[in-house]
Amino acid sequence: MDNPFAPPRSDNGHRPAWSALDEYLWHSCDIIADLVEKRIDQRPLVATMARLEPGDRALAVGPAQRLTWRAIGDGSYRHQNMFAFGHPAFVIGSMVGSAVGNSARRRAAANDARPRWVLDGAGEITVTTRGVYFGHPQCPLDLFWVGLDTIDLVAPDVFQTSFRDINNRRYTTVQLRTPWASLLFVLAAITAFPAHPRLLGRGWLPTDFESRCAQIGRPCRPAARLLLEHGR
């Protein structure tokens, strides 16, 4: 499976590029290594406003956007009938204008009925050992790793998953755009998708990440290797 990461190239030939996303990845590796080595209880407590179930533990918080794969309309539109009286030219012009308007509304309705990624809102996520909580006044989201049907890391900062909504029983596909995307993917994978090709192929982390960390003097814990050894 292809690696979604495309690490930025440095303009400085002696120092590798280091981005804000790299900082999150470094901390993600640290959290994952502690999880594999069963040292999570030794980590500092993470403050969060999210409600946690007994036995659950917050691992990280941060910004996120929620997107849902859905249509913004049902294909219906209001058909307007035109009745005109007067000079024939005026009547014909009015009817043509009405037909053009109806055609435009029909095309817009058909376009709205096509699914696309819709931004639902921005908020804060709390990542825990059991799932992720997206806080938002209109579109909150609670995802438990064991309740997901599919997962993937479709971009360095985008975690995508599908599941059956417990409220309306509909099959739903959402994305969380967040710098914690790799952490979300790994936690979901080791919980419910241990044979996921991106997990086994180390596709959740840039291939040169550990070497770049070493070059800037911030050695990264070998989370990818620990995960593979843990799965044997």
C-alpha cells in the first residue's frame, strides 16, 4: 500500500525540513511506543473536556475538522409553471425564461444529490486508548475503535473510517483532518485491524522520519518496529 506521506524537502542541504506535522508524529511515536511497552500509565495525565468511560485514558488532544461523505440535497427542486398573457413575443419570452430557470434548478438539484466530502465543522478531538471524541455543538462524534468497519490514512493528516451509525443505522463514512491522524490510524489498527496492510507495511509513517529525527538531534522511538514485533 502506498505511503500517503510526501515529506517536504529542505532548502538547506545540511538540515532536514521539520514541520508542525512532524512534531505531532514525533509525539505519536512516543505514545505508541509506551502503549506497546505497556507504559501508558506512566505518562502524564492529559486534560480534556471529553467524557471518558471508566478505564479509558486520554492520550492526546488537538484540533480537527470533521468531513462526511454525503449529498447536500435529495435531487428534488421546485418546478415553476409560467402563465403569461399579452403580446405573443412577451408570452414566448416568458415561457423560454421559465424553461431556462427550471432547467437550471433541475441541474443544481441533480448536482446536490451527488455525494461529496462535506465539511461539517471544526473542533477539538480527544484521542483515547479506546476511541476518539470530536467535540462540536452541532456535529459531535464518538468513535470507538472496535465499532469501526473500515479505516485508512488517506493523507498525512486525514484519518478516514466507515461505520454503522447507532442513531439512524445508516452506513456512514467520515474523515477527521487532524495532525493526530497517524495516531488515530495506529490505535484503531492495533485494536481492530491488526493485519491492515498500512500497519504491517509501516505506511502510517514517512520512511525517512526516524533518520530525520536523528539528524536534528531528537531521536524518535522505534514505534513502527515495536508494532511489528508486538504483532508476531
